[in-house]
Amino acid sequence: MASAEPEVVFKKETVSKVLTMFFKDEKTKVSSDAVSLMAEMLKIFAVEAARRAIKQAENEDCDVVDLEHVEKILPELRFSGGRVISLPGTALTPHIWWMQWNRSSSHDCTGVNWEVQECGDVW
Amino acid sequence: MDENESHSQRLRAAVHYTVGGLCQGAAAACGRDISRQAIAAVAETTFRQCDIFAKDLEAFSRHAKRQTVTTDDVKLLARRSTALSNFIQQKSEELAIHNQELKEKRKKNATKRKSKDMEENEAAEGGTEN
């Protein structure tokens, strides 16, 4: 199950600079540890988005994940409280599906049967 | 303003690069290809999400009357999902352990260097000094 490839991560320097750039107050700083944690958060966010787009493409029987698939899942990519949804069967990296897939949404034309469970284990 | 723009562009590119790698990895794991436009969209979304994260983090730290964003602020950011929150907590603990180990290592090296310096000072007594 372990991947032999080098892990892709956000560079601490990049994360630090991006966050600082978006701070309203130029005096606001970020601690080194906070930067490390944010790098993890961003990685989860990006992988989450990619995974959902891939799932969308799969449901449409497309071999290539394209812009339209990303666009379809973007509206749902929002913080949402409480429940965590995990994709059954995939266990390559910790998939912390923090965003709740809104099954009743008009955007959901995929007829996906999401397995809803609390994601207790992580790595 | 041009300087700010190019700075922003460079950071965007850096984020894009990493997101690209992450997307390729995720797609490959599912046996699919992902188009460049799709990657660009995910990268742009991630970049914009940084704005939201940054503003939230800044608000949290200001609320705590601090000027430096700390891990506590990041933990607050992750509070909405139990699994995410646990994950961040775990990472935070790993970091703390790592920092502690570094600290002890430095301490050990410092005392080693100190005794070494003392010996060298005694030997260099009377010689040229900076």
C-alpha cells in the first residue's frame, strides 16, 4: 500500500509567503510549526479536490479528468461541519473528506452513492 | 504594484507546481489521466483557499491578542471535521516531539562545543586574537 514515489509536499517557504501575502495586517506573522501544519492542510485540500473530480469523471465514464469535472465539484468544496465522508475502497493516503458531499444539491447529477462514515483512522 | 503582481504570480506558480504533482499522483492512483486545465483549476482553487485560510488564521490570532499565527490557530481552522481535527492534532504532536528532539540535540552539541572551546582558549593563550 505504501507508495514508492517521493512524497509531494508544499514547501514551507511557499506556504509561509502565500499566507503572509494574504494577511490584512503586514505585522502578522506565522510560526514555523503553524506553517508546517498549514502545508498539510493545503495538501489535503488539493488532494480532496482532485479526488472528487476524478470520481466525477469516473461517474461520467471519462478516461481523462477534465476541467468540466473540476467545475462540477467546485461548488461543493466548502467547509461543512461534522460528518466526514469516506470513499469506500480507496486507502492510499489519509483521505479526510472534510467537505460534506451534498447529495440533495442540484449540482449532484452523478447519482453517486457515497458511503457515509466517520473517518476515525488517519494514516 | 508590478512588483507585488510578479510576487503573487511566482507564488501562484509555486502552488501550481505542487498541486500538479498531487493531482497527477491522485489520478495515477485511480488509473486515470488528468488534463492540464483541470490541474490549473484545482491549483487556482487551492490558491484562493489560502486567502480564506489566511484571513481566518489572522482573525483567530488577533482574537487571542497575538501577532503571530500559531498551531492553536490552525487547530481552530480544522475544527469542523473530527477526522481532520484529529489529523492536525496528531501532526502537531509529532512536530512537538521533533522540536524537543532538536532542542536536546542542540543542547548536547552546545555543551560539547563549550568544553572544546575552553580547551582551545587555554592553548591559544598569548597567540593572535581576532
